[in-house]
Amino acid sequence: MLLQCFVVAKHRWTRRAYIMADKRIRIHSPGKQTGKYILYWMQQAQRIEYNHALSYAISKAKRCGLPLVVLFVVSDDVPDANSRHYYFMLQGLWEVATALHKQGISFYFACGEVVEVVAAVAEDALEVVADHGYLRFQRQWRTELATKLSEQSTAYTEIETEAIVPVTQVSDKEEYSAATIRRKIVRLLPGVDLEPDTEVYKPVSIPNIRVNYPVYNVENTGFPSLWKWVNQHLKLDDSVAPVLAMQGGATAAKGKMHDFTMHKLALYQHQRNNPALDIQSGLSPYLHFGQISAMEIVQHILRNEGVSLGDLSLMLSNKRSVSPRYAGIASFAEELIIRRELSFNFCHYNPYYDTFSCLPAWAKATMLDHLPDIREEHYSLDRLEQCDTSDVYWNAAQMEMMQTGKMHNYMRMYWGKRLLAWCDSPEDAYQILLYLNNRYEQDGRDPNAYAGIAWCFGKHDRPWMNRKIYGMVRYMNAAGLERKYDMDAYLQKVTPDKR
């Protein structure tokens, strides 16, 4: 009855929130007793607010009476990253660096091999604090750094900043589907503390770091100067241009958040999948680069709507029973919390998350059983990148991604599934999709992106009716798009000069 009428519950959680900060903390090694500063190596959480790692580092610096140094290492050994990604990321980091500088916190950019640079800067540090990453290369960096810092007798602490509920707190194994992880998250969700840490840093001194790597200080400079400096020291892949219309940073992210909650959230449940409309939040690039926290977004929505985490947990448990007033909240929370944290679980527990091998046995078997089936078309990678296929909707989706850095999410599913019909093997289709997605999407190379590609091939899904080429993997076609949505309007939106 509560959910059907949805009179917001007025209960208050009288016990202390049971997902405490220490659930996010992993102490890799203790260290020496002296140091000149606390070092926060910022990598995944590229923001100031709702950043548990930064808050921990500030608190540590205050307790020890030491200055805080924040370091970001710009490196060209990040898999699949190009100028599009670096430009957007650095816009956000510039905003962070200048804001921290005004607070008396030193922020340095450095160029070089990530682990070597951090270890070098850490030689004078009492402790190194790092945020947590879920992808293979991020975890490898942190593992290698832990070894080096242990050899240097420097304390090293890693803080999980991106998940609303810490990954290992939710589950100790890879989850099969959204349904299985949802049950676990909704039990824990009411105990999450969404309040941001309000610690204020009082600068002790502003230290200089001395290392044999190129170092950039933001004082008295502008973003063009930083961009020029990065291009001087790194060999960036400039074959994919930045999307100048998409401004990076926390300010832009908050603008997107406010616009979405004011004008689109109420329509989200029923209109989010319509590719002709713009009802999606547009926040995924900002979440990918850690320029805004999912916790801040949830907190903003709950405050605006006057509901609690306990209420939200009930909505997620019984989405079909939620009243129309709150349907948009439940639908968006399903994507922002359940699906996103399912992708964290996927990348954390499945070492093959970026290969065909990550798929469930039934999906691999059914597609391989249909290898002898004649494919509908054959296209080279060059033709795919030129948006030159017989499918006008696929072409439009590919063009949308290439030009804007963001493909509509419903078209992303269609785009992925259609490629199966054009490749000699599902393995080939899988690798081509990863290449295109990681190359052009602003939020590519993200746990959500890897889970999304895998979903096109049956991951986190169930068997469907057996058919040619696809086997029992869920099928999508152009007729289905046309039956549901005004696809001419989508084409007009994406390719107006071709109509």
C-alpha cells in the first residue's frame, strides 16, 4: 500500500549508518614516521566534492600538521585514450586544480609513467592516499605502486570513491544479473551515508616537489597553457578531435544534473528510450571521469523530491508498484545505482570483462552454434567508421557517437546487436564494438561501457527465442525501432543535412 499510493515514509534511521567510511578503506602498508607532506594521488575521482579519498587525505594532513599535495599523472599509456578523452578530462582537472589552489592545497600535474612518477613524488611523503579504480590497468597501477611504496617504507592507503555501496561489501562474487545484485544492494542502501565530508583544509605550508619528471603548477596560468604543455610532453592520438560543445568539469556536470532533475526526470521512465528525444541525463561522461559523484546525484534527487534512501530502496525492490509521481526516480536509480554498480562488480570479479570470454556459457554456445549461418552483410572497419552500411539507423547512431561523443543509450543497444549480423564471428563483432566504443565515446573505457557491450552478447541477460545468427541472444531490428519510435525524427536530429 505504501508503494502504490507512495506517501513518503517519515521514518528516520535511528541506528548509526552501517556502511561506514572504513568499508571504503584499504590500508596496503604502514610506513615511516616522518615525511614532509601527505600525498593524494588523484586518478579516478577527479573532483573535490563527495570525494572520500580527498577527504581522508585532508583529515590526515590536519591530524599530522602537514601540508597536502595532490598529484595527477598525465600519461599516454592509458589504453585507448585519445585527444577527445584527454581534452575533456583536463578541462575538469583544471577546474579541480584551480579550486584547490585557492584553498591552499598544492595541485601538480606530472607527465610520465604513472607508477614511477607517483613513487618518486612519494619519497618525501609521510603517506600516499589513492582513490580506487575498477579496470585492469587501474588495478595494476595500484598493485605495482603498493609494492614500490612498501619498498620505500611509505604508508599507502586506497579509498573506494565511486561506488555508492562498496563493491566487496555488496558481494564476494560476480553477480549473474541486475536482479541478483539488486536484492543485495537494496538491503544495504538505507545505511549509506550520503552526506558529504565538510572538512576544511587549513594550509600549513605549500611545498615544492622535486622529481626528474615534467611537472606543471597551475598558479597564474590558464587551461590553454596546460593543454599545450600536455601536448608537448605526450604523444597523444589526435585522430579523434575533442568535442568542444561538451564542456568537462564539475560545474558543467552540476548544470546537467540540475537540468535533468528539473526538466526530464519526471519523463524518464516512459521517454528515456526514445532516441528522437533528449530525456537522458547526459551525465555518463562526467561519471566516467569522476567529475561528479553518483552519491551527489542521488542526494540531490532525494532532497528535491523529499524522499529517503529507505524509500528509494523500497522503490527499487518493487518498481512496478511505484506511483507515477516517483516512477522517474525509480527508473533513473535503477540505471545510476543498480546497473552501474553491476558493472563495477563485473569488472572487479571477471578478469575477462573486455573479451568474448566474459560471456555466460549459454550465450557463447548459442552464437558459436550459429557460426555456419550466412551473414546479412559484410563491412570493413573503414566502412563502419565512415557510417557506410545499408542500415540508416546504424549509420546515424555511429555518426552521432563520432560527432558528439555520446550515442543515445537505446541506439547503443541496437548499434551493438546489429553488428553481430555483419561479422563472420561473434568474437570479431565483440572486438570491433569495443574498438569503436572506446575510440569515440566520451564515456568509453568505463565499467558501464564494458558491461553494455557484453549485454549486447547476452551478459546479464537470459536466453530468448532461437533465431538465425543470434541464436538465443536477445534480438533487435529496424522494424522494432520503427514500431516504437519516430525514427525519422531521430535521423533528422542526428543527420539533418542528409534528409
